[in-house]
Amino acid sequence: MDAPDALASAAAGMRAQADRLDIIAADLANAGTPGFDAEQVLGPRFADRFKAAAELTHVQGALRPTGVRTDIALSGPGFFAVAAPDGVRYTRDGRLSPDQDGSLLDARGHHVLGTLGPVHFPHGAVIDGEGRVVAGGRIVDRLRIVDLTGRAIRGADGYRAAAPGAALARARAQVRAGYLEDSGVNPIAEMTALVAAQRAFEADQKAAQRADETLRRAVTDVPAVHP
């Protein structure tokens, strides 16, 4: 491999490992966030100019009792729908709370969506295993719990968004009131991946330095040789 090609290859590898380190850091930072899903690094994609590609994975986290009736956990695949500023977004973070107007909000203060819009949560209401809001013995609303059957993407706000063309369907997840789902991040696996990414970055860095030194010598030393 010529020195310019080696330098370009090493630089592409460093960029990919830097992206991988960013993803791992984000996962580790959310190891304590309820319902958080880790990202799996797939490796560089040519279409992204060797930027590391990643996809969201879902591992069912342990359900932890809290005793708070508006804390909700999902057992099985599915996501709560939330009215975020950029549109409808999806999350498994079930830290919900009612506001003074009787609407149900998520941990970021955005409206949780139900059958027809923001969930109405009257005083004294409870949420049953099907996600229905029950008050005074009657059903007043039902949480919109969606199964993202297409590929989902993570936005900068931490929510999931449906990828273009993704099919949306009612999820069959069981709703557990008074529980929260722990993060799906495995800290030990993430730390192992972090060390591997750092070593790969350092190896690419050394390869780039060697290629750069070869180019420098070609520019400075070769012209100095006289026949």
C-alpha cells in the first residue's frame, strides 16, 4: 500500500474509532437511566464515508419496584409515545407524573400520548396492565404503546424516532405500574468495548504517524540524493 493510501486508511480508522468511543461514552453515561437502550456499533459504512454505524438494541432491563403509581415499566417489546418538540418520539423511560391540568408528563416534561392525544390522568386514577387509565371505575384513556417494527433511530434528545418507512403497530407489552425498568446497558461489556476502541485508535494513530514519516522522507530526503 502506498503511503498516501496508508495515511488515508489510518485516518478513516481513527475517525471510526472516535465515533465508536462517543457511542460507548453515551451508553455508559446512561447506565442508570430507566429504560435506556444501548447502541451496538456495526463498524464503518462506505456510504457514511467510513463513519462508524450503529443501531439501537433492546435488552429487557430488570423491573424495579418504586411504589409510585405513575412510575410505569414495560415488560416486553414496545415504547411509550411522547409529544416532543420535534414531533412524536418514543421511550421506555416510565418516570411519569401528572401536571396541574391532569395531563401525564414524562421525565423531560413532555406530554405522554394516549388514544386521541395527550393522556388525561384524573386525580386518583390508576394505570392497569393493558395501559388503560382507570378513574372512578371507568376507562378514561389508554396509553399509546407502540411496537417499532422498522429500524428506529435515536435523536439528539435521547428519544427514539421511527425511521422513514417504519411500520407502527400496537405493542403487546405488559404494563407494570409502580415499577421502573432499569437501563439495558451492561457496564462491564461497555468498558471492555471502550478499552478495545482505545487500543484500535492508538494502533491507527501509530500507522498514520509511520505513513506521515514515510511521506516526509520522500519529500525531504529523496530530492537531496544526487546521481
